[in-house]
Amino acid sequence: MYEAYWGLKEPPFSLTPDPRFLYMSRAHEDALMMLHYAITRNKGAAMLSGDIGLGKTTISRKLLELIDPVQNKVVLIVNPILTPTQFLQEILQQLGVDTNSRSRQTLVSVLHKTLLGYYERNERVVLMIDEAHLIRSAATLEEIRLLLNCQMNDQFLISLVLLGQIELRPLIARVPALEQRLAVRYHLKPLDPIETGELILHRLRVAGYSGDTNPFSPDAVFELHKYTKGAPRLTSQVADNALLVAFAQKAKIIDGYLMSSVVNEFAGIEVAA
């Protein structure tokens, strides 16, 4: 709607986890590097935690771009509210193994044989569990732990990556045997005001913006960060609204006053006349 006005080829603040739009702050770079290290060095298990809207899912999608799709078979579970049996069935299904068995013992045996097959072909299986903080079954957590027992003398047969909100950390802590297997752990923190401005400009550039300076003034970025507290997802939502309002007002710069009004409207705050 406003793309042509700002010289854009596509919307800059879509909420889909498109890796092209991932702004790599120092924290995001560190998180991506550590997860990649855990997989490529066969460390067994890694965990990325952080508050809602900080970019964990987008980091995971970027990670999938970095790992070799020929050497690595990725199993991605985005809805982990599963029983242990359902969990094993989902993994096998994504690995292309058809089984109607509901016997845990049978499923574990089939999975182990499948993982051995990948090992013999010099391939790796990467199990990535998004929204892992939603796991409520202690039995499912125990099943996840037991997967890490699938190993040869020289390496694990499966690499586990857990991603979730801050509740994931105390959840995993309740299963010490699993927590101790986490060779890599990283807690993602919010952006600071400077990084918030850089995120906005990065996403605008990816979307085709060719202006010399950021159309969001320093005061606008300050007001935006004050409200979003450095959460990239919320930052994108409010910045999108600001571009639309500025387009409607035919403004070329989004200043602090305009941003303040956008924030108030977004947050449902009534300002006295």
C-alpha cells in the first residue's frame, strides 16, 4: 500500500520468519554461531532461549540455510505438545519412515535403526524443536533426553536444538539429566536503541529502500525503543504502522512526534487534547 511512496519493492516489516530480513545484532550473530557450532561439531544438544518476539524462530530458519542440506536431514517440530509416542511417530514420519505402531519399544527400535542408517551414509539427523517451552509432559522431556543416548563411540546419531521462551530454562532445569546434556546454551537479549535503528534500516534496505539516511529520525527510534523495549517483532509491527501513517500524511521523515502518536494509537493510549 505504501511501498511505492517509500521506494520499496516489497513490505519491509512482514512478521514471517524470512531469513533475508534477519538483522544480525551481535547477540543474534553469537546465537547463530553457537547453534551452528553445536550441529557441525556434533555436540549433541543446544538450547536457545529468549523472551517473546526476539527473533529465535528467524535465527533457526537462518541456521537451516547454513547447514548442508545433503549432509544433514532436518526434523522440525513446531508444535511440541505431543505425547512420547506421538513425538517418536512425528520424527519417524519426517524421516520418511512409515509405521503404524503405537508401541514405544517398537518405535524406539525403528528410530535407532533409521539413525544408524544415516550414520552409515555419513549423514546427520538434526532435530529442531521450536516453541519447546510448550512441552508439558515430563515423559516427553525424558524421551527427548533418551534420544541423546543414540550414539556411536565417535559421535551422537542425532543433534538436538531446543528453541523457546524464557520458561524453557526452568523447564529443562527440572530434568537435570537433560540439562547436563546441553553442550551449548544461549539466552537472547533485546536490542538496544542503536540496534533498533539499525534493524529498521536493514529491513528497509532489504525491501529496496535506496535513500541516503534512515527515514526514521533518532527521536523516532528513541520513542519506538522506549515502547518496544528492543523486541524485533513488536518493533516491526509499530514501524510498519509508522510508515503507513507517514504515507497518509505525505511526510518524508518519521520524527519523534509522529512516532509518539503512532505508539499511542498502537497501544490504545488516549492523549488529552
